[in-house]
Amino acid sequence: MVKKEMIAMLLAGGQGSRLGVLTRKVAKPAVSFGGKYRIIDFPLSNCIDSGVDTVGVLTQYQPLRLNTHIGIGIPWDLDRNVGGVTILSPYERMSNTDWYTGTANAIYQNIDYMESFNPDYVLILSGDHIYKMDYEVMLDFHKANGAEATLAVMPVPMEEAKRFGIVITDDNRKIVDFEEKPENPRSNLASMGIYIFNWKTLKEALLAKADQPSLDFGKHIIPYIHEKQSPIYAYEYNGYWKDVGTLNSYWEANMELIDIVPEFNLYEEYWKIYTKSDALAPQYISADGVVERSLIAEGSQIYGQVYNSIIGCNVEIGEGTVVRDSIIMNDTVIGKNCELNKTIIAENTVLSDGVRTGIGDEVENDTAPHIYNHGLVCIGEHTTVPAGVTVGKNTVIFGQTSSEDYPDNVLASGKSLVKEGDKA
């Protein structure tokens, strides 16, 4: 029988609904980040940099692009005869066929996969966070304390603690209590959704709680282990960690990459972030092109001006166009004499000549103010915006739009324009 000390289970089935139209056709972990990367590249790279060479990736929502991106795991050195990367989708059984209904239910449905490696430890990860972490150091901490489960935690400001699952520990970092989004938190150690379990402990808990609807680690599995008085420890992490779950946090995390001394450094030699890279031509910046404090990925052609922005692969920016504080994803074409301010544009989109975005005052979005806010403009993938249109702030555009969709050639601040009968 194959024997692995620790295998990783990477939860990547999330819909990411708070990212609005960015996740209409793609799972959140497959959304572009930092120009050439996708969000899932970060936990996958952490695995191989930490010496974890067996990773099960659990997919569910819109998995096609994620599956294509991961393939057989070549960019992460995870194309192996034993172990490597395996895509684990829900599948039909003789009975109890079900979609994954909770984080722990997804793991429960793949007990056979984990069992096949006879691991000592199982590492549970989320596919939608941006961070670098050496899981081997966390495993050493787990072993040194004789823990049956270890939760990665990070200190958060006390006033923000009520937004998180909080753990209370003794002086040795042993967990004595949990609080889910407490009104009056007793600690500021927030769970990061990264867990190491002894395999026997995890398997027993999954089987014992299997009939729970929406089986969840925070609500069911960890409390079950705690009630049995098995030792659970908190591993404190103090590095960079970003949950890019909202459009604004996604935009901010991208913008932090272009700081003069970025807090999250993509250029570290000893901890590389790997991704699936196509063979592309180099970037081209014309004689009249201007680029300041920006990341420009391969294959892009800049004929206009780009300031404080992240430009993906194979993007074309026309003459006379000015792009500021924006994220433009792969294979997008921006025409001539456009003006883009604080705009997120998804893949394969076309903005015709003279389009202006992020113009005017901020007005609350009329369909989903909890998603489209902070003055951002969000344009979904495969969208077309006709020439000469002016777009306000807190707006969303999705689909093949034409000039008839824009009264007086304007989409006012706070408005949503979503074609094809889809909801933003």
C-alpha cells in the first residue's frame, strides 16, 4: 500500500458570489490574480514549496476553467505516478448521491481517496486565499504538541474579531474554547480555515457526523473532536494573508502587489508562485506608451498610458487611452482614447474607442450594493462595450451590450447592465 506522511485536500468548489460577475462563469479559485496567476496558484504553490506532493482538489461550481488550468499539475511539479494532483468532483454512487453540501461533507465524500494514501496527517486548505505559508513548519508544531488537530490562526484587530471564528487558547496555545462571530470576543485569534488532522481522528469524526446536513469543520468536526477532549492546538501565523472574497478586497490585494516594497512579494527566489503559463510573446510598450508603477504580463501591447494598474496576458491598450488604478484580465482589448478609473475588467472583453469608466459621483448600486461598492466599476468576461460610452462608479456591465443599452451614451453611477437574463 502507498504510504504518505501528509496529504492535502484543497477545497476549490466555491462560487464566490460576493465577487459578482467575476464568478458568473468561473469558480472563485480560478479567477485571475496579479496579472498572470489565478487565485488557486497560491495554495498549490505553498504545497509544493512545503514538500506536500499529494493534493486532492475538490471542485464543484463551474469547474471547467479550474480543471483546465490545473491539468495534470505540471507547473507545480505535481504530475507524479504516486500522489500528485487529483481533481475530485462530486460523482454518482449507488445510494446517497449528493453535491458537496459543506466543507467537511466534501472531505467525507472523498474518504476512499484519502484512505488510498494511508496518510498519518491530512492538511485541509481553502482555494481562495492569497498567502505564503510553510505547511511543514505547521506540521512540526502539530507533532511537537501531540495534537490531534491543529488550526492555523492569525491575530486580527480586536474590533474586527466579531467577523471571524475565534479560538481561545491557554498559555501553551492549546485551544480551550471556540466562538463563531462573537458579539464580545474573548480573543483576537481568528481561524484561517487551514487545518491539520491526524488521519484516524479526522476519519472517525467524519464518520460520526456524516448525517449532519451541510457538514462543516467549524460547526461540527472540530467541536466533535474537542468534546472528546482530544488535544487541539492553535498555530499562530503572522505573515501576509488575504481573503479576496469581495470585489474591494480583491482590488486592494492586487493593488498591494505594485507597492514599491510590496508586502506580498511575488519575486522571492526561495518561495516561488507557480502557474500554468502559455508560450507568449514579450510585453510591448510603444514609443508613445507610458507605464508607471504597474505589472504588465506577457503578450500585452501598450500604446496608451498605464498608471498603478495590473494588466494580464495578451491585453491590448490603444493609443491615447489612460488606465488608472485598474485590473485588466487576459485577452482583453481596450480601444483608443479611452479613460479607465478604478475598473476591474474580466477576461476576453472588448471596450471600443472613447469609453470612459469610473466617472462622476459615487451612488449606491441599485441591484447589489453589498457587492458593487467603493467606487469600483466591474465588467464581466466576454463583455462588449460600444464606442463613446461613459460609465459611472459602483456599476456593473455584463454581456454583449450595444449603444441602445446606454441612454445618451451613459450608464450612470450605481446602475447595473446585465444582459442574457442573468443576475449580477
